[in-house]
Amino acid sequence: MKKNIAVITGGTSGEREISLKSVQTILNHIDTNKYNTFKVLINGKEWNVLENEKEHAIDKNDFSFTSNNKKIKFDAVFIIIHGTPGEDGKIQGYLDILGIPYTSCGVLVSALTFSKLYCNRFLNQFGIRTANSFLFKKGDAISSIENQLSFPCFVKPNNGGSSVGASRVNVRNDLNAAIEKAFSVDAEIIIEEYLAGTEVTCGVVDFKGEIRALPITEIVPKTAFFDYEQKYSANGADEITPARLSSAITKEIQETVVKVFKLLGCRNMSRIDFIIKDNVPFLLEVNTLPGLSPASILPKQAKVAGIDLTELFTGFVDQLFV
Ligand SMILES: Nc1ncnc2c1ncn2[C@@H]1O[C@H](COP(=O)(O)OP(=O)(O)O)[C@@H](O)[C@H]1O
Ligand SMILES: [Mg+2]
């Protein structure tokens, strides 16, 4: 009997729309000769499965649904929600309690990598370079860090994504507005050193039993930084794969992404963002559920590497049953 796989999408963060596109890539590339796939849409407390164009409510007691008086259960879950509750460990905890296997990282690794600052502090211990940064919480007084700040600096939500709520701050006068904007997304924000340099991002995948770095992509934004518009609009940043880097820096970044993936204990895939300043790569963040929409970077990097997406994504599901 073919196994039933729930592919869960949606979520409630600013990245919901991207997840709704990414899920299509997954549904198109899980081999349906091997698995039955069902799209499950999560919208706050409302969870629905789509079966032959019909919506059925999910019974959260055992993650099942009923169709024609028949209870249907899932053998495994493919999580493709960016942001909360799919990239931060919450859904993972729920599925652990029910004993249902799932793709991507477990609870701890998801929660750690979702907190940019805590993840970066963890990685610093292993020699991975990141920008100097402060964690700032609602209610903290700016005066406590003010004399340590220099401009330009960068302000972003600690637990965010797709550049939602992020700003470059050139002068002190613009700081409060940037802090407010980041707080509209998250109760914890990061104020960090502005890294002027070349932005790149590099996917890493567990493909056919080997953890492999994909080709690196260079990001050339048309505005101050790689903001939401630049990420997803047709007229957005230029993305050049493979990046125009020396072989030494290419090797350093590709070795770093494999090292970070292993250090953290990531599963299946990740995409890691960097800014190269004066020939030194600084890690910005680790994305454990990178975008997979047609405009997204990881599928393009896989293509350049000659990796077939059906083999890649079906392989992630296969790994749950070995
Ligand atoms: N310290 C920094 N210096 C310069 N630019 C930054 C810095 N941090 C982030 N950025 C810019 O903001 C974008 C979003 O930041 P990132 O940490 O990757 O968060 P996310 O992609 O999850 O929103 C990056 O792609 C980069 O263009
Ligand atoms: Mg990023």
C-alpha cells in the first residue's frame, strides 16, 4: 500500500504567501507512484486538508481527517511552512507527541536556528564569523546600548524571515522607526553591525546519502539591501549562480555550509546567507526551510548542480521510512 504523506503549508507569518507557492514545488516533485500526497493548509487554529478539490477539517487529536465516513491517517508529514509554526519547532513538537515522522529539523534545531542571534552565538564557538550584534527586547532602554552603536547599522526581527521588518539605519535619527518596524514582527529584535560587501547564499542538501553544498548564488539587490520586494518581484535583485567568487572563497563557503549543517544537526536541506566583507564571509542566518517557489534560490542552485528535484524531495520522504 502506498503511504499517505501530508504536505503542510500556510502558517501565519509574513512568509505565508511564499509557503503557498513552495508547497506546489513539493507536490509537483514527490513521486506519486511511491506516495499519496495531500495538501494540508494551516491557518492559525484552522487546519484543513484538500482531497480532490474538497476541504476536510483535520482532527488535531491524531492528525487525521474523515472522508466518506472513512478515517484517513498520515504516515508522515512534509513540512513546508516558512516561519511560525513550521520553521520554529512548534509543529515538530506536536508531531513528536503524536509519533508521526516528519521531514526537516527536529524541535531543538528548528527553534535554535529560528532565533538568528542564539544560533549565531552557538556557531561563533566553532569559529564561524557573524556580525557583532545586540539582542533588544520590548521594554529595553536604548540608552543601555546606545554608546556601543555605530552607523550605519542593521535592525531586524530575531525570529523573522524574508526580510520582513528589516531596515538599514544610516543615522541615529532613523533608529527608533526601524526598531518599531522590527517590533511589529517580533518581540525580540537584533541591532547589528552593518556589513558592507557582497551578499551570497548557499544551499546544502542531503542527497543520496551525502551532505553536499550546492553552487553559491550571488545577490545583487537594486536597492539598499535584499528586502522583500527584491526577493520576490520580477524586477527584483539579480541572482547570479554560480557566484562570481574566487575558488578559495567558494571553497571556504561551501565547506562552511556543510560544517554548519552538521554542527547544528540539520536534516534534508538548508540555505545559509552570508555577506563577504573584505574577502571574509560573515554568516547572516541559517534557513532550515528555505523558499521553494519558482522565484526561490535553492531549486535554481539544485538545477545548476544537476540535482533532480523529484529525486531530492522524494528522497527526503524515503529517509523517514528507512
Ligand atoms: N548585518 C547586516 N548588514 C548588512 N545587511 C544585512 C545585515 N543583516 C541582514 N542584512 C540584509 O537583510 C536581508 C535579510 O536578513 P537575514 O538575516 O537574511 O534575514 P531574513 O532573510 O530571515 O529576513 C539580508 O539578505 C541582507 O540583505
Ligand atoms: Mg535571509
